[in-house]
Amino acid sequence: MDDFIARALLAGLAVVLMSGLLGVFLLWRRMAYFGDTLSHSALLGVALGLMTGMSLNLWVIAVCVVVALLMLYVQHNPALGSDTLLSIIGHSALALGTVALTFLPNVRVDLMAYLFGDILAVTHADIVLTWSLALVVVGVMVWIWRPLLSLSVHAELAQVEGVKVGWISAAYMLLIALMVAVAMKVVGVLLLTALLIIPAATARRFARTPEQMAVFAVMVGVLALLAGVGLSLQWDTPTGLVLWCPRVFCSYWCNSCPNVARNKGISARNLLCIAP
């Protein structure tokens, strides 16, 4: 196996692991707009990094964290019209980042790589950074899994039971922001939300418990990664875009099948797996 293929698979596996664990909660809490806004904001971080000559990763992380905190504030102030405001923030950041990149005549920028990803261009440093964050995400998610699950089932009841709703939500949003920052090079800012949503939506058809759904989402992502890289090598096509073909096909086929958990005994927490 060529070295660049091995690097692509290693980086892809780390991103898939993070997206599987985080994506299921994004689906349960109906927060697709949040992921979309964060991913679009990442390009603004790239532009700021190139303009200042500082680390792109640090600027992307900083922008994503600021946007995540802003979205957390918006979430707790529904009078602001969260969906509308999030759409404005995300697309404005994407537009500002794109325009800012065009005003850098002395800097050569592969815009397509940032928009759609360039998984074959990941370096050893990218792999170390991605896997380090993946281990952090796994550790934090194991720690906050039960309170975050309670919050997803019923926020008011979770608060009554003593769950620190604000802190748990903030931790989850920051994890997504960090994941977006490091995964941008692998899948691109325009496809990051699909990476979070499609495997989770596919896994929902077969999961009976939230834990099963998270594991199945990771498995779907891994299979799609392997199939996408293999098809890209076979057809000599852009790898970043071909990665989505197996995911879309699998999601369409699985969601046309009956939900295996539909007729099972369902508790309140397991209802997340079959709720539309």
C-alpha cells in the first residue's frame, strides 16, 4: 500500500470515529443547522490564518470555538430566531472567507481542497493531530454520555434531575467545533455536515439502543471510507468527492428498509433511535 493511501485511511478513520459519536446527538437533538454553521465558518479561519501568517489550525479552531459559543447563546435565546440566525452566521462566514481568500494575491490557495477536502494530501502531523483529538473526543463523550443522553431525551427533566445542562451543551458544542477544525482538510467545509448526519441517519434504521446507533454510525463511516478510497483508486477520480457515493447509496438503501427496532420494546432513551 502506498504511503499516501495509508495516511488517508488513518486520518479518515479518526474523523469517522469522531463523527460517528458526535453525529448521533446532532441527529437526536435536531441540530443539523449547528453543524452546518460550524463547518461553513471554518473557511473564515483559513482566510484569517493566511492573512496573518499564523497557524491555520489555530485560527480555524479559534473561529469554530467562537461560533460554537455564539450558537450556544442563540440556542438559549429562542426569541432571536435560531434557525434564521444560524443560517445567516454560517453563510456569511463562508462568503467572507471566500472573498478574503481572493484578496491574497501573493498566496496560492487551492480553494477546492478546502471546500471539498483533499484526504490524499494529509501529512503525518495531520494524522497525529487528528488522532489526538479523536482520543479526546472519545474520552469526553464517554464521560458526558449519560447526561447528554438525558438532555437529548428531555432537557427540562434532565435539569430537574441535576444535569448541568449549560456545561454539558457547551462541552458537546466545543467538541464539534474542534472536530470541524481538524476534519476540514479531510472532507472539506461543504461536506462536513453530511459526514455527521448521513452515517447516523443510516445507523438509526438498525439500532435498538443509543449505544448501538453510535457504534453502527462509526461502522457505516468506516465502510464508506474504505469503499470510497477503493473506488477512487479504481476509477482515478477525486477521492474527497467519491467518499460520499457509498454513504449516499447506503443511506438511501437503508432508509428504504423497515426499522428493525420499530416493533421492539422501547424505553424512553431508546425512543431516540426510532423517532423521525
